[in-house]
Amino acid sequence: MGLWGDFKKFAVKGNVIDLAVAVVIGGAFGLIVKAFVADIIMPLVGMLGNGDKIADRFMVLKPGKEGEIYQSLSQAKEAGANVLAYGHFIQTIVDFLLVAFSIFMVIRIFEKMKKKEEEKPAAPPEPSSTDKLLMEIRDSLKK
């Protein structure tokens, strides 16, 4: 069959296509949750503190020049200061937790829908021709 034929056979399998669709949708879903966290959740969390963005929080380990004070993380980095950008780390953890929780909730909803579908009683099977004939005989005997 050859390399190309084997590849075509592999690529058109349903599982590969399903996986590709899941990766694309998962990536888009991740972007939605990340935007939700960055634009809605984290500003609200920042307001609980001093109003700054959590991602911009930092601690100067060694200033670029002795005695310099930095008003922002970008200013400290531009000056060559050695900084511990812990706010970005916290932001990343919150992003991860919310993405993981969102995916958990979606999977949970799908599992409940799947369970309800499985619980539906199956329609009784159609009687065979022999069963139908026997039912007719029974009905006529009753009369």
C-alpha cells in the first residue's frame, strides 16, 4: 500500500478527525475562559486589593541602579532590575483553575445528558410475524 496510502488510511479515521475538532474547540474555549479571567475576574480581584492588576504585582530583588524605585513591572524590567513577578504567576494559576473548572463543568453536563439518554426506556420490540399471528388467534378465540 505504501507510506501515502497508510497515511491516508490513518488520517481519515473518525477518531483522528474527532481529536482534531476537539483540539480546535478546546483551544477556542481556552481563549474564552482566559479572556473572562483577565478581563472580568482579575480586575474584580484586584479591586479587593489596592486596585492594581494582579498580573502587574512584583517585588524588586535587585534594582537596575542603586536606590531606584519602580512604579510598574514594565518600568522595572526596562531599567534592568531583577524582579520577582509573582502577580503573573498568580494570574496563571487562576487562569488554570478556572479553565479546569469550566472543562469539568462541561464534561459533567455531557455526562448527565448521556446518563439521561441511557435511562430512557427502550421502545418495546416490534412483534414478529409469528407473534402477530398468535395474537390474532388469541383475539378471535376470546370473541
